[in-house]
Amino acid sequence: MELTGLLPDFGNLAFTILAFLAALTVIVAVHEYGHYIVGRWSGIKADVFSIGMGPVLFARKDRHGTSWQIAAFPVGGYVKFHGDANVASGSADEDAMAVMSAEERRHTMHGAPLWARTATVAAGPIFNFVLSVLIFAGLALATGIARDPLSVAKPLNVPGMEEGLREGDEILSIAGYDMPALAEFYTIVEKLPDTAQVGYQVRRDGQVVDVTATHPFPALVGSVTPKSAAIDAGLKVGDFIATVDGTPVPTFNTLREVVLNGDGAAMTLGILRDGTPMEVTLTPRRQDLPSADGGFETRWLIGITSGMVFEPATRTPGLWESIGSGGERVMYIINSSLSGLWHMITGAISSCNLSGPLGIAQVSGQAASLGATSFISFIAMLSTAIGLINLFPIPVLDGGHLVFFAYEAVTGKPPSEKVLNVLLAIGLSLVVALMVFGLTNDLFCP
């Protein structure tokens, strides 16, 4: 793939880079602040808290003696604790430590008790997970969740809705299927006929009324996936897909079947955008997706999710409900990531599923182009991924340091300096190799 092929159609390289750096800066700042604040609570002093690497552009020292700085290259950050030989906190500055008193050594990373060092190192990834949970919870609080019983807040302006559902209608049944509790709504959606219109029974102004309206899930674009055929082709949220290669697709399920059975052939979509008919041509892509049994399945996809034919009435969830929902999303991302990594290692799915910095930057820009909600959700997902990666038991990563601490807890002494340096070199080599592999995927995978 040409490098220019990674540039999104919606904008330019500068926008993509800015979006990526904005996301990365937030995530790195939270990660490093976790190390810093838990270290401070544990009695470990920090000499430097840096956002960015390289030459210092701005610095200010606080009353705790920590220099807070912004460096020239916004591609990471670090906390340099008192007594560290370098910003990686992997080894001590032996000369400095040798002249410290016992009390001063207690305030260094290398002289602190094992529990304090463990808590300080683990705090970085944990803060990443907390950030993700809070973002997902905040989005739930801001946007609300569908109210039970399912009711119409606003019918969309799509074909077949002219005399159908109205604002305030409470859905009692669809196509003869009584509405269950909202949590089970999709069980009846799967049973609905694949017809452009279906019958609804609604409660309207206190009266039970039968109406005919558009299928609740027509071929309507509810969201567009970054780095997909749909976003490359310019599809937008709200586009109503009426035909594929001239053949009507009355429901989203019909569209899905057409794409699945198309064997990756290019297709022309006839769409309505704000009432204006137009055509879009795209080519589906094979993708590996998590399946319900915990495995993966490979399917042809164009990169959209379905939208409902009406905006459901919502309620504002409680704080704990929102946090619980955010926690569930973070756990889903972690489980899917670990499962995907295992399936790549075993060869069950393509290693092209692993993106490098260019691919992540591209997704950053595309997520930003889709709106604030999409970009904020992307930050939460990326924060979870970075927290998870940092827990891998690889020397130079936080997980590697935690393994060293576990060894110390069992044996009563840390690994020797010589062994530690060798392991750190191996870990650095692994991380660099992984980055190169991801970059290769960015350039050459379809």
C-alpha cells in the first residue's frame, strides 16, 4: 500500500496527526499521572513529570519539588522518580543513591517498600482503565439510554414513515409480536419479516392504534466504522440505502445478507441523503469479528451499523448504572483484545488485525471526523488498549516491572542488576519488533 493510501479522504494529513496526538496526549497524561499520584501517596518523590519527549518547551516546579514540563515531541511522556538513572525507572542512579540517607532512599522508587513500588507501577494501567470507564459512563449520562417501555421520541424522515409512527407513540407490538422488556427487544427483531413496512400497534394519546410504518431497522446507516469501505466511500450517518446494484434492500438484515453473499465484489448503493437520491460505489472487505462463543468469525463487511427508524425516548441512567455500563464495555474490549491476540498467535485469524502507529493515527482522524462522541469513544477504547498492553509481562513495560516485583516477593531479593539490564534490553527489542510489525501491517495489509 502506498503511504498516501493511509490518508483519509475526508481531510488532510495535518488533521489526522492532530487528532492522533490529541488522543495520545490525553491517554499518556492520565497514565503517567496514575504513576505520579500513587507514587506520591506511597511516599515516592517524583523529580519530573513530562508530557512529550525531547527538548523542554515549558517547565514549572511545584511545592513538592516536581518539575512539570511540556517537551517538544508529543509522542509520549514519563515520570522520573527520585533516584532513577533514567526516565524508564528501570535502574537506580547508584552514585546518587550511595550518598542518600536511609530516609532519603525511602522516597526513591528503588528504596521504597515493595508494596509502594508495586502500587506505583500498577497505577498507570489502572488509571487508563478508570479513564475508559468514566468516559463510557459520561457518554451514557450525556446521551441517555432507551426508556422502557420502548417509545418514539422522534420518527425519522425516511420512506414509509409519512403516515406511520408519531412522537410519543408507545410501541405495544410489531408485526404481531408483543413487545417484551427492552432488554429482550432484539429477540423479536430477529423474527420480523424482511419487508419494507410492517404493522405496529401503539398506544397514542391513551388509545391503542394500529399503523403501518417502515421496518424498525431498514437499511439505514446508524454509524460508520473508521478504516472501512463505508467511510472511504463517503457514507454518512443517516444515509438511507434503498438499493444494491439496482435491487431493493428493504431491511438492514437484507443488506447484510447481500454483502455476506457478494464474495467481496464491488457494489453500487442507491441511497437517499436528506431526501436527495445518489449513488455510492464501494468494495466490501473481509474482517475478523468476535463471535458470541468467544471466538472469531470472518465476514465480508462494508463498515456500517444499523440505525432505528425512530429515535427512542430516553432516560438518564443513575451514576452507578452508568459506571457499571462503562465497566462492562471496558471488560468487553479487554476480552476481545486478548481473544484476538490469541487467535492471531495461533493463526486462526489474520495478523493484519494488528495495527501500527499509522493505522491508529488514521483511525484517530476518521473517528474525529465522525463527531465528538465518536472521537471520545475512540479515546476510551485506545486508553483501554494501552492500559492492557502495558500490563503484558514484557520488561520495559509496567507488566514486566510487576513480574520483577513478584520475583522479589517470592525470593526476598530483586533480580541482579546484570540480569535486569539483559531482560530490559530483550523487552525493548520485543517492543520495537512489535511496532515494526504493526507498521508493516499499516503499509502492506489490505
